[in-house]
Amino acid sequence: MADFDNTNRGVLFVNDKKEPGDKKPDRTGSLNVDGVEYFIDGWIRKSQAGATFLSLSVKRKQAAKPAQKPVQRPSSGFDDFDNDPPF
């Protein structure tokens, strides 16, 4: 099977998880623009004139962010809670 270049191409699938009355998109998929990947959602709408159209929303796919390590601050050598009372 040949490898395909999917640059500047996309695909939309019917959202079979959508229930009647949901605001979820009617179509979902992905899109590649100049090598950058995006999620794409579509809603089937009807204009005031009665024409059917597809309203789209595009969101850039983000790479998973690595877990951040907690910031360790240098110890000052002084800890109020470990000191005995002065009396």
C-alpha cells in the first residue's frame, strides 16, 4: 500500500454518538493545513432562506504537555514550626 501525503486534506465523519436535541456536532473529523493538525466539527444548519449548509469549527490539536515537576525552592535553613518556644 502506498503512503499518501495528507497535507492540506481533511475528513469528516457522521457523529453517531449524537442524540436528538444534543448540541454536539453532526460531523467530526480532522484536518491538516500546511502540516499542522486540527480537529474539525460540523453542524448541519438551515438558513433563513431555507438553504441547508454546514457550519464549521476548527481547533488546533495540541501535543500532550509533559507533566510539570513541582518547583523546589531553596531552603532558608529557618523553619518557624520546628523551633521551640522561647519561654
